Amino acid sequence: MSLTRRRWLEDAFGVPRDGGWIAARGREAWRAGDVAAAQAAASPAARRIRISSNENPLGPGAHVISAITGAFGDASRYPPNATRREGTLIAALAKTYGASDAHVTLGAGSGELLANAVRAFTSPSRPLVTAWPSFEAPKETALKIGTPVREVGFDAGLKIDLAKMAEAAKGAGLVFFCNPNNPTATVHGKTAVVDLVKAVRQASPDTVILLDEAYHDYVTDPAYETAVPLALSTPNVFVARTFSKAHGMAGLRAGYAIGDPRAIAALAAYKMPNGLGTLTLAAAEASLANTAHIAAERARNTEVRAFTVKAFADLGVSGTDSQSNFLFLNIKRPAAAFRDACRAAGVFVGRDFPPFEMQYCRVSIGTQDEMTRAVAVFRTVLGGATTTSRQQQGGR
Ligand SMILES: Cc1ncc(COP(=O)(O)O)c(C=O)c1O
């Protein structure tokens, strides 16, 4: 691999050039007697802190790991021949939401569903509407297939401008609304979401609306509620969810879309057959069933998020009202310089998010121990810098 590409990977995903990472912290020795795992846990690589990709630092719970090991007998089988099939997970999801199987489809991560939604509902004459910056997959797919993109900005608190979004929807194929939004971490409450959907449907009844709730489990704002019931009762509306965040399964690749059956059927037509493996299906089903584990993960994240927000405030740095497992912080200097300095000390923070990259950086929430150590690095890095007038203007 070329040095430039390695450097790009490192910037984009926090991938170190010289070694791996530890996941499922505290359960490194779950393979009994695995000396390599125990050594890896004690290695310098394990001391690195990756808070760049909004992952759950603990990984999946013990119940999920035991579901995966229990499903190993099916590892040689194609999913339709296994005990846990895609249909089994679809039925479990439908039951969870009081819906029917026709309301649900799966993806190898919700990223697949986002990309396929752009393929299914947009065209060169039916644009994509998205906030920008937001999660990149829809815009990247649109650019690949020649779909025009209408970008929508933010209000003063970096919440998506919903009036502008509804205005831009006229004649669009798809509105992508990420709530909470990545990278700004802000969320809109239930009333605002209902009003947005109403306004889009009035202005443009044929436009499909995709509400991305990847970070749903981390929201603590009482005004917020999931849009799943709205999607189940409104034509052309569906919600995308993932097992990659609070469920801790980003490496296993599972996500789902739920909502209007006609939109779901059109989306499912683009699905990769057997895209979810037998072990992933078993893991997702076990994770879905254990709501107490997800509640505990939300409580853990809320506590460590509050600690990190306060630590940055003590350093004179504030950010948006985070309703997620990451912070979007006005560090008053280029994210690249901050990122490089943190990386030199073993702390990997988020990539650039134009047009905010000259002032803002995204920092994911790790474990309490990781954030305590990361804050010591932030204190050193931020303590020594000054802000130029160019940086204050955001460089654009
Ligand atoms: C808002 C949002 N949606 C979707 C995804 C895709 O996640 P996955 O494909 O792992 O389900 C991400 C990943 O970070 C995200 O931030």
C-alpha cells in the first residue's frame, strides 16, 4: 500500500499504520486460554484510543457473543439453509414494532440501505436532498449515478434547517434526513419531524423520505421520539436503523429499514441476496431481544459524554448539543492540525467535515478510561495553540 493511501486511511478511519486495535474491552480473553488475545490486550496498540468512527467501544454484549458461538454450526450453510435466516430477523423486527414482515427489509449495515435508497428513488431528473455535512453515503451514491444533489444548511445551533429541507424537496426523488445528524450530533424533536414530513408531502407527494436513526439509542432529549410509527402510517416514508452503534456490531454488518411497504419493496429490489451472514443474523436477533443491555449502553454513553463535554468546557471549548455518541466541537483551529497532534499522542479523532473543517472537530465517546486519558492529551494539544483570524472565519 502506498504511503499516501495509508495516510488517507489513517485520517479517514483512524487506522494506525503499524498495528491493530482491541475491541470488546474487558472480554479480550473470551476465547478461553487464548494467549495471543491476552498479549494483544497488554500491547502498546491496546493503549491507543480510537474515537474517530462513532463506534461502541465495548463491542457487543456477552449474550451476543454466545449467540455467535452458538450459531457456528451454521457457518458452512447459506443463510436460507440455516437456523437463523434473514426472514427470522425480519419477523423479529416486525414483532418488535407491531408491524408486518412487508414493512421491513435488511441491509449489510444501514449504509447499504442508504445507498440503495438513492438508486431506487433518485435519477438525473429526480434529485437527492440532504443536509450537508451529513452522513456521506447518500450523496456519494448520488454523485456516482449522476443524480443531482440539493444541499441544505443549518441554523445557529447547527440543527438541520428543516424549512429549507422542505423547500428543496419539491420534485426531488429522495429526502435524506439524518436525526440525530452525523457529524453535527444535533437532533430534532418529534413535532419538528412530523411537521417536516407533512411539509414535504404537501410540496412533493411523490418524494420518498428516508429518516436515518442510526444514533437513536443515544438520544436523551425528551422532545425526541423515533419516527418509526410515523413511517408505518405514512406513504413514501421509511426509517433506517443500524446494529453498528449502540448494539456494538459495526464489524458484523447489519441494518434495517422499516416503514411504508411500497417504499420498502422498492428498496428491497436492490438488496444484495444473502448479504447478511448466518453469524450476523444470530447476533442481531440476540441483541434486539436484550433491551436492558441497550438501555445500559445509553446510560454509560450519557455519563461519559457529560464527563467529556465538561472536560472540554474546562479547556474553553464548547460544541453543539450532542444527542449521540460523539461531540462536534468548535476547537477554533483546523481539525487537521488538532487531529495530527492528538494522533502523535495515540489518540485518533474524527476526519474533516467541510465546510466546518477549519474550526470544528468530531470526537467520538470511548470508555470512561479512554476519555480520561484522551482528555489529558486534549489538554496538552489545546493548551498551547492560538486562534488566527483566518481560522475564526472558518477559512471559506
Ligand atoms: C448517520 C449514519 N447512518 C448510517 C451509517 C452507516 O452505518 P452502518 O452501515 O454501519 O449501519 C452511519 C455510520 O457511521 C451513520 O453515521
